[in-house]
Amino acid sequence: MLLRNAGLEFSAQKPDIDERAVEAALAGSGATPEDVAAVLAEAKAIAVSERHPAALVIGSDQTLSLGDELFHKPADMEAARRQLLRLSGRTHQLSSAVVLVGEGKAVWRHTSVAHMTMRKLDPAAVGRYLSDVGEAALGSVGSYQIEGRGIRLFEKIEGDFFTIVGLPLLPLFAALHDRGAIDG
């Protein structure tokens, strides 16, 4: 949606990778949450590039971390409740990586980090929030969507909006422009 709203013409392709297996391969390597996001973004773009070698492929991924702990999209509403209570009153990081791949090789990489401080939430407030947003809480890591009702959960946000929603557009469009892939 972000790319279409910005006027970029593209074809979306689902990469055929097992994200958890890629993460597991990084376990114990000292990889930071930023590294994990970058490796996942590159793996996705390379997987698509193998099917379309002549295309310039954009791959992206985002991690949410609280210290060294990585979060994933919740499996169910109970997992969403646990995530929100774990993040309550604390500052976590969203690391958003974007990679350009041409002919199966990464030609450009960028990772941005945003720091998100959630208000202190009691269990009743979390229950009300989840009741209000319903299954939408299962569609995003951290169980919130900052562009919707999730904004009400936060007291402080440091970082670029596009990093927070998962795709650092300004650096991406600069890279596309530098390569002549877009004009203007």
C-alpha cells in the first residue's frame, strides 16, 4: 500500500522462504535485531530475484525487539495480550530493513530503527484495546498497528513514520532514484 500510494508501479511476489528457519540459523551468531531484519529482507528479495532475474527486487522485513528478545506476530488473542503486557511501560525497538536485489545479488541495503515507548497498561486496558481492534491485533508484531488505534498505547515515539510501519521509504526512493529506476 505504501509503495502504491507513492506512485510506484510494481508487482508483488511472495518469497518462498521459512523466516523462522532463517532466524534459527542466526541464533547464537551475535546477530542483532537489526541484522535479523536485514538478513530476512535480503533472503526474501533474493528468493524473488531467482524467479525474476532481470528485475530489480525490493525486499523488506521488520523486527520488534525488547532488549535481545525478538517478538513475532501473535498466534492468537492470548498471545497478543501477553505481548502487550510484556511491552507495557517499556521502550522497544522496531528495526525495518529494505534491500534492493538485482540478478540475485544485493546491490543496496538500509536498516532504520525506531524506539517506541508504550504507556503503562493494566490488564483491563489491554483487554479493552484487544476487544476494540479484534483480530487486527494478530496482523502485526507487537499486537498493535500504530497507524490505527494502536497509537493510543504509546507515550513516546522516536523514529521515522515509515520505519515504524515497516518500510523506510525515503532511503528506498533515494536509492531507486540514484539507480534510475524512478524519476522525480
